[in-house]
Amino acid sequence: MIIATSSSVAGKRIIKTIGVVRGNTIRVRHAGKDILAVFKALVGGEIQEYTKLMAESRDQAIDRMVSDARILGANAVLDVRFSTSFIMQSAAEILVYGTAVVLEDAPKG
């Protein structure tokens, strides 16, 4: 499955546009990690626990979007975008969406 933030892929052409596909997840912070984050905030630097949490959330949302696209018969998702929103104080949603398409090799010439 090709996933791209652009509306085209070099060497490929769109033969069918299927439509919008999406994947999302909502994650809640872990209280123990919040305590570590408070200490990290005192000394500065990256809060690796949150970085890992967000990376896992993005991966899960992408996997769900790809699954949605495959079910519809797509072999690519173009114009991919991410959105984040807060659901409550310690929970956030990661949403990824794009346009499911069928691509084929462009004619040589």
C-alpha cells in the first residue's frame, strides 16, 4: 500500500478514485508516566514516554486507515493528513485521513 501526502506518485497514474478513508485512535495518558513527565519538565528535554505514546497512536491510526482502504479495494492513499484533538484533560484523539485510490504504472514514453 502506497501512502503519500502528495496527490500523485511519480511513475504511477490514478485509474480509480474511491473516496475518503480514515483511521483514528483515542489514547489516555498513564498516571505513572505523568509523574515522570513532571520531573522531566523540571530539568528540561524530551519526554520520551509521550513521544513513544504519540508514535504508537499515529501508527495505529495509519494501520486503521490502510485497513479501511484495502477493504474498499484501494492500493494507495493520497493526500494524507493528520489531525489531533483533545477529548478530555488526559485523552487525545489522533485522526489520519486521505483519498483512497487505485494506481497503476504510468505508460513509458
